[in-house]
Amino acid sequence: MIRAIALDLDGTLLNSKKELSKENKKILHELYKKDYQIIIVTGRSYNATKLIVEELGFPLIAICYNGAKIIDTEKKKVIFEKPLNEEIVKKLIELSREVNIHLNLYQDEKWYVENINNWQTEYYRKATGLKPEEKDFCTFDSYLMTKALFIDENIELKRLEDRIREKLKLDVYLAFSQERYLEVLDGEVNKGLALEKILKIKGLNLNECIAFGDAGNDIEMISMVKYGVAMGNASQDVKNSASYLTDINDANGVAKFLEKFLEKEWD
């Protein structure tokens, strides 16, 4: 029996305009009223996730930063947080300057950049609605960061990913959340591990969960649950890791799948 629904946001629950459709909102409200656990699982910061939670209009668990921070939105309490090691963050800063690839750092729900005027900062600001803080990365009192994010063209980020994996050999988790976003987190963090942790707290298991996603950072989550669903707009590696396929995010793929899949349980 399905008891939990885990949902990525961008490219999955939200359409390409970053909007929550009335169809998706309606089905999730129905599920919430039937006591299903609704869990947001996103690479976004909590500040960028809160807007969607408020629009949904009911309390839930928000797994943010790809699992590096988990928040109970009803109690407004951080359940779990696993930041990047300080020495790793310093190496990432050095690397970003060496290869001239824009780096974002996240600490205490603040988004830091060294250049507030480049296209990468503006691109991310428009996508998230967040306001950046410009800061010399040599001046942090603490280098414990919830997440690091490189933004550039995909071909440049793939070269950077190879460099981090092969040359730096850092104990980190790397994943593309979008073509221009290379996420860097602690090596013990990913969406799948975070979801498993929350399901256990709720007295549930991976076989009782449907998980939806579209990007590389969703693969662990989708492949771990019994009912992993790739969006029609998902990358091919995500589709290969999923047990099910639904329509694209702009055609309410989440709502369509849930209505059809859970129809028998509701009869």
C-alpha cells in the first residue's frame, strides 16, 4: 500500500514557468486529507522551497539542498543538517577561481556569490526568486556550507565534474540538478538517503513510497523506492533508473500518474 509521495520541484511538480498547477495542487490536497505523507525533495534552499509549501497550504516535510537539510514545516524545526566540510569548501573556492567558473555557497539560508553582476547570478536569481549576497569568499568566519553550486554551460560543468572526481578526489556527492547546475554536497548526502531517513521516522519504508523526479540529482531517490517515476521531460539516465514514466511537467505529469495509479486504492 502506498502511504507516501515524494516530489522533486523544478521540472517535476512545477511547470517550466516554476508554477504549481491547479491540477497538481488539487491531487496533493486530496492525498493529504487521506493521510498520505507528502514530502518535498528538492535541491532548492528552504527559503526558495517555503513559497511552494505556503502555496500548497498544508504542513509537510521539506527535504532541501538535495538532502543536506530537512525541515518539519509544521513545527518549523530542522530535523537534520549535514554541511560540507570546511576544507572541501576552501578547495572548491580555489578551484572556481582557477577555472573561472561561478560558484554559489549556501550558509544559514543565505545565498552567497563573489560577483553579483554576472549572468550566472542573474540566471539563478530569476529561477529561484532569491536575493544574493555579494561576499569575498576569503572572509567567512566559518566555511561550513550546506551546499555549493557551480553554474555554467553544461560542457564546462562536465569538465569540472571530471576534475573534481579524478584529480581532487574529494569526498563529496556531485549531481546535475539542471544542465547548468552542478551541485556539490557532503559525500553522505543525497535525496535517496534523506528520503529513507524521513520514511523511517514516519514508520514507513521505501516500498510504500512513490517518488517523482526529472534530473540527475533524483536518481538515488527514484531508484531506491518501489515506485520510482520519471517525468516525460526527464533526462535519459533518470528514465533508465525509474520503474514508471509519466507525462511531462508542463502537462501535469504528477497529477495524471497519481490519479491513475491510486484509483484502485480510492475505490
